[in-house]
Amino acid sequence: MQVALDDYVWAAGVATELVNTSAEVWRGDDRLPDPAALVAFADLHGGRSPDGGPGALCGLARRGGAADLGAVHALRTTVRDLIDRPDRDRLVAGATALTSSARGATLVADPPHRGRTRWAVPLRDGATAADALSLICGIGVLGVVHTLGEQRFRPCGAPSCRGVFIDTTRPGRRRYCMPGLCGNRVNVANHRARRAGEAPRRPGPGPGPGPGPG
């Protein structure tokens, strides 16, 4: 498996999705409770191979077990800690450590563009799903720090949410860790608050008496 350096948007998205599977975000419900859930996560977020099949992360997750799941849980905590305290030097040092399972950057073929190459970082032989996710998260963090800046690491803007995210949008105005969920909850709460603050309408005066006989 290898992660291209210019795939940092996808990689940062995987990092965001990973940290937001934790029980503290879901009020006690861990979204990665067992190896089967890790496989499902890899299938959903692990990307595709050049021929359109499942990415290498999916295969590594299927070969993993309870020990690998524990390593992923530990990784999740590490990445969350980086996002929670986004000092630039700290982000760079922490993300560099996350890429320690790699063999070093190299040029690889870029299948969509015949004859072109791109920089990528391959995993070492015998790597696990936790190693692969660590590399992905490290590349995502480093790419965002370099390209967009440390201000893109944020807590969710929903008052009742404990999630965090890495904002890779072009304008940099993302507010929620899960826009479709947290954003909708905030909109519903605001709508209800507006409705509750509206004074009940009272019926206005009826029409006055009509003209008298001529």
C-alpha cells in the first residue's frame, strides 16, 4: 500500500472520520467496537485501487484481529489529541511520527494520467491496518498544515457535539464535524427556538359598522 502526498484531502477526511468514531463523540457508543466494524470502516473510507477494486486498507483490515483493533483505538486517541491542540510544530512532529511505518517517499505511476508520476509514501512489508491508517492520518495532517495551515483543525460548532474535524474545503468555512448530522441538528434547534420565541397572534378588530341608510 502507498499514500500519494497530494491525496492529503482524502487522507485528512479519513483522519476526521476515524476520530469521530469514538465513544466520547457518540455519547458512550463506540463506532469501532470490533474487528468487523473496522472492516466496514475500511470499506467505506479506504479508497479504491487503480483498477477500481477495494483499496489495500480493506484487505489489511480483513486480515486484522483484536490486537489490530486496539492499535487503531490508540491511533484514534493520538490523532484526536493532535486536532484538539493544533500548534504547528506539534502537528508536524506528531504527524511525522505517524508516518514511521512507511519506507520513504518515492515516485510512482499516476494511472489516470498516462506517462506521469506522483510522489507517494509506501508502507513497509508486513504492515497492519493500524499502520496503514497511521500513515494515512499522518499524510493528511502534514498536507493540510503545509497547504492550508493549522487553523483548519477545529472542534465541531454544534454546542452539544464533542466531535472534531480537519477542514479541507476551499473557502475554509466548515463548521461541523458531520455537516449532515450536526448541521441539521443546529438548524432544527434554531428553528424551534425561533418558533418558541414568537408571540401568539391575537385576532385583530372586526370590520366597523357599514354605512347607514341613505
